Amino acid sequence: LLYLHRSNNSTVSTFSHKSFGNLFLSTSYISKIPFHPPTMITARPLTWLARRSTAVTLASASTARATTTASFGHHSYSYYSYSTTTTHPSDDNGVIQRDGPNLPVDVEYYTSGWNVDDIQDFVNPGKYTVHTYNKISPQGLERFPSKFYTVAPAGDDDDGGGKQQQQAHALLLRSHKLQPDEIDVPVRAIARCGAGTNNIPVAKCTELGIPVFNTPGANANAVKELILCGLLLGSRRIVDGINHMTSLGRQGLARERVEKDKALFGGREVRGKVLAVIGLGHIGASTARDATHLGMKVQGYDPGLSVQSALRLPREITLADSIASAVTNADYVSINIPYIKGTVEEGGTHGIIGRDVLAHMKQDAVLLNFARGELVDSEALKDVLDQGAKYVSDFPDDVVWNHENAVLLPHLGASTAEAEDEAAAMAAETIRDYLEHGTIRNSVNFPTTELPERHERIIRITVVNKNIPGMLSKITECLGRAGLNIAQQLNQSRGDVAYNVIDLDPSAHDDDSKHVRLTDLQKEMTMLEGVLSTRILFGSPGIGYSRNIDGKYYA
């Protein structure tokens, strides 16, 4: 509905096209209307426009972000969506407020007029269950509201309240080596408090239709600080000096020799020296930025440099076109790339810092490895250490562990209270977003997927399926046979898996005489050939999940 009205409001808003759903009104078409500048007004649920008999009927129940206004002097054009409404506690945009995935008190209001026979099965009290491995930061676990989540260590006999422990809906871990038999049928998501996921069977999880999440950047500052420490450890022979003073102290000679022996441990300053940063993600970019503040010249290499990472780089950095060219003439080399199993020729990063790369380094260069030990060819490393290079790392190495030019630390990169808190909080929020809204971000095996927040009257269904042709049409045909309208839908794929988020508006049921059972609809969708799992995100936490396991239905 387009109409003209007076407006003195100049609040800037962004335009969302989700209200137009499957009417196929494109964003580009709307953008041709000469709005300048846009303003924001309050919206109402949308249930309008030409209705079709299949699942692609437009019937959205939008939030305020679906309405837009454009001002022209004292007048404004507004797109309004409308339907009958009842007053409920809401924010300024008319969106119902709640502190978790609970149903509103007035359930009957939200389900009145629906031809969904089993809706009461979805409105009973419930909770999500999260099992943890390792010791997870309590500050991070506080992100799970106790009203809707039970969080307990995996393997406990009870849930902390004297009841037998429930099967997990999600798993949260740090360094635990997760085994496939620890992933029960109800598990929907797995998150690691850290960046690496080599302790999780990611390929198996993808096969099962389970997203695996990590927390990129959560420990970036902690690792960066240790890299800067490594710069100094490789420059000033600090460790040798500490060991020497300890030995003198045992002999009672420390005071006598402290000045005389300092010449044994001469070093160099980092100011004015060249640092090569290999990998310019969260940690690499942060390292490069702080190195410039120390007066260093920085050159970097990253073939997959993203726009976000590029914006974090210092202006002074020089970008190289290969690892070899980046390390040439560098006094220090910092490795900040992920470990991928397999050789470079096989598409992996095992031994990527080998003889060909090390041969381009200066003879007295310092190699800093706070990424993964397997990235460096140990035998080739020993040869350059014998010639005067130095190696500082927080990973073990069976070849150079006792070399005089190697400083090997315990794996301390992310071992700070702040990093552990941040990683746990980030992992918890990622799991909550997925369980409650179907949103996927920071997944290592699923596509990034996010639909705008839905109205309370909307039922959201998610479908995980094999990434093969024809699946989307099969899924929408199921909804069409049920006479249900799609308010908004998003389909994304990554590798062998595809992920669908579908919002249904039961109040816009196509055939008022036809009744639908969500459980029957879900079973039909789940048992489609190629579908791995489905979820109904409405009402009670923890229910509404089903899987297709080798042709057998599990709900």
C-alpha cells in the first residue's frame, strides 16, 4: 500500500524487501523509486497482495524493518503492511519483546485462526540441553539463560538437579578430541571455543547435517601479545640470560658476575627491522598493526585476504605475491595461517614452510610460529638454525626441541582468562543464534545464513539437505501440498551441504477447510530423498528436530 502523508521525521532507516517475499518484487526495482532521504516508521504484520495456490504465495508477517518511508520536503511516501493486531508489550518498532525462545503468554492470540491441529504439542515448557567438554569459562556459559538452557559437563550422571542427564542438543568444547560416537542423534550443533577445529570430525558432522562452529578472533589479542613477546625472545637472548642467572644464583655468584657476563647475551632492537606476516586474518592483521607501532617495517602475504581483514591492516604494510617474496629480506617472519591436513601439492598446509621458503630468509632471521607446529618442516628448520637463524614457537618439535637457537614454549597462545572468556561467550552466542533462530555464522562446514527476525506469529522451519539439484523444489512442494504460504525463505549451500530457512505464516493458510499437522509435515519433508534433518523453530525449546538416518525417521 502506497500513500502520501505529511512527515517531519527525518530518522534514517535502511530498506528491507523481505515483506515482498515471493511476489518476486526485486530489491533493484524498489530502489529505482527516487527516495531521498529514507525515514523510519512503525510496521504491522503483512498479509496482503495476490495470493497463489502454491507455497510461493506471498504472506509475510513482517517486523518494523519491513516498512520504509521516503520524505520529499514535508511529505512522505510510505509502504505499509497491515493486518489485525492486538496490543502486547513491544519495543519502538512494534516487535514483541522477550528474553529467550519462550512463547508469549497469550498463546491463543498467536495461534487463533490457524488450521494447525497439533500446535499445542509445541507450546509445552521445555529447555535446550548443552553438554560441555573441558573446563569452559563460567563467564561465557552465563550467556545461556537458565530459564531456557540446561548446561552440564558431558558424562555426568545427572543434570545437576538430581535428574538423569538429558541427551544434548548442542556440544561445547575446547581441546577435547571429539569422537563420532559422542555425537548423539539429538545433537544439532557443535561449537569449539577457539579457532582450530582439528579435534572435531568435521567431515562426519557435515555428512550428518550438523554445523560446526568456531570462534575466530576471540583469542586474537592473546596470541598477538605472545607473538610480540616472541619478537623480543628472539632478539635479546632473554631465556639464555635467565638460565645463566639461575645457574649463578645456585653458585652464589650472581651479584659478582651480573655486570661482567651481560656481554654474553647481546641482542638487537626490533625498531627499523622488517617483519613478514604470513596470513593476515584476525591475528596476523593485529600483529602487523602493532609491529608498526614498534617502529618495524611490515610486509605481508595472504592469498585469501578478505575485505574485513584488509580494513584492519596498517597503511604502511607492503603486500607480497608469495610466501617466498614476503620472507625475502625479512628479519622476522610470523606464521599466522591455519593448518590443513595434506601437503601443499594436495591443497593442504602441512610443511608449507619448507626448504624452498626457508632458503629465501636471511641467515639470522627469527621465525615465529604461534599457529601450528605442523606448518614447518622440522628437518629443513634444523638446517637453517644450524646456520644462525632462530625459532620461537609454542608448539613442540621432536627435532629442534633442544637446539640452542630454538625457544619452545607450552601452547600458551590463547591461555589467558580474557581469551577464554571471550571464546566461550562467542561460542555460546553462536549456538544460541542457531538453536533459537536458525542463524549460521562462524561455521567451518555450513554456509553463512541469516534471515531477519521473525514475528511471533511466524513458524520457522530449517532444512539441511545434500547439495544436489531439485531439492528446493521438493521442499516447497511439500509446503504447497499443505496449502501453507512462505513469508520469506533463504537457501544457501557450501560444498556438499545446503541449508534452507523457511518462514511460514499459518494465518494465511491457503485453504481454510484444510487442516495441517506440523509433525506430519515435518516427517514428509525429512523423509525426502537427500534431506538430512529438519527443525521447527516455534514454541518450546528443544523440540521439533528430526533426522533422516539411512532412510529411517528419528524425531
